[in-house]
Amino acid sequence: MGKIVYGIDVGGTSIKFGLFNSEGVRLITKFEKDTPKTNQQTSVLESIFNTIQETNQMYGYSELDIEGIGLAVPCPVKDGIVNSCANIKWERMNIRKELADKFSNQVHVVVSNDANIAAYGENASLEIPFRNAIVITLGTGVGSGIILNGEILEGSTGMGGEIGHTHVYDGPIETCGCGAKGCLEQMCASKGMTNYALELSKEMSTSINLNQITIKDIFEAAKLGDKLCLKVVDRAAEYLGKAASVVALTIDPDAFIIGGGISKAGQYFLDKIKNAYQKYARFSTGNKPFLLAKTGNDAGIIGAAHYAIKK
């Protein structure tokens, strides 16, 4: 039957599981389970272990067939160790070791931050993956991950690649969840864009319903020439392009990959980001390609499986 690998994406609400054939990382099945809400220090990993055992039995595999398990977790990770986690009650845990200890010695476990793993999955899913890529996901927040020389860039404490908290704005604004003000996330994530639309509506008219405002409405109206929505979209693209140009001078990536819910605006928004980027980019960094992400919500399980195979 061949060897298998598990790609697992742990979230505060649910845990996504992907069972893959390790040869070519081909998906066999995927499903979700609710994240345990009590005694999370032990219950989350116990649930993952039990689910793997149940899935193996269902599909006729044994522990000996598992080549690796990749785990994406919603917090900073360094060498498999999590010091604290905002969405799951984990404190000072060696996640990699604690999960690996539940299996026999031949099962290799790898753990990394979910944004980094999603970035790895997006890049690995390309026909020819880049050696150096920056993946930025736009949604409720601005997530990001950096692939450098084919490896996830964790940094010294696991905070590598947190582009969403790059400082880009000096005007009046509320405090970001990170404790600073003027972060990229505040300007380009969904809340920042809808807040800006509401602010502009005090002086400008718009075709969208301001009582039930959505990001989709903003982009659709912008494409039709709504001046308020166009201003919202252009501002987000401007700050994304500016932030990307700064990172490019440090990392010098082969490409930028843009994902997340907001990226569903497609080539229209991508072109605006690239135009802003080229305005700010310097030296040889100006010609970097910008691509749309393709794996959607499966980026985490795909990335975790690929990362487990690589390691």
C-alpha cells in the first residue's frame, strides 16, 4: 500500500487532518475535528494521536506505514517548542517531542507555525517550487511566511516572517492586537479595510450598503468605479506593496505569493499590489513576480505533509 504521511493543521476551533500517500504527497482523505476545549495541555495532542490511530484502522494502515507527521500550530514555534499560544492553552511545551513520544521511534514528527506551514504548502504545490518565496495571506489578519533556501525561516524565537506587524502607518489609529500602532495588518486586513470605508463614508457617497459592509462588496464596487471603494482598495494595495518592497531588500525572494480570503479579488488586486511594490522597490528587487495562492484552506495540511516528508 505504500508509506503515508499526515498533515495536520491545529486551530483554536478545529483541527484539520490530511492523510497523504508519501510518494508525491497525494491526498487520500481530509477531514476536521473539533479542538478539545478543556485540559488542552494534554487533550489536544491526545486527540490528534487517537484520530490518527482511528484513521489508520479505517484505511488499513498501521503505525509502521507512517513516514512522518507534520503539525501546523497557531503560535510561534522554535525547534518544535511552544512557549505560549494565544488560541490554545499551551505553556512551555515541546510539542514535537510530546507527540512523537506517543508513537514508535520510526514515526518522525515536525512542528512549525501555521502561517509558515501554509507558506511552505503554497510554494511546494507549485509545479516548480521557488527556493526563496514570501507568502502573504490576507483575511481577518495578515499572515505571512518566508521560505529561504527551501527552508522555513523560523528565526531565533519562532517569530520569523511576521510581516503583518511591520510598521507602515503613522497617522491616528487604534492599538493593534500586538500592542503597537500602524501595523500592516491594521491597514490591509478585512477590519482595517471596512473601518476605512466607514471613515470615508462621512465625506463621500458610495454604492455599497454600509450597514452590512463586506470585503467582497468593496472590491466589486471598486471594479465598477465606486470612488470610495476604489480609495479603500488602493490604500490597502499601497501599504502591501510598500511593506513587500522593504522585505525584498532583506530577503531578496524569487517571488511573492498572495493568499487568504481577500486574495479572491484576484488579478485585479494583485496588479495593484505589484504596481505599488514597483514604485517603492529598489535596485534589482523591482521585477519580482506576484502570484495568487492556489491551495486555499488546504494550505496548512498540504504544507505540513510536505514539510514532514522533507525533514
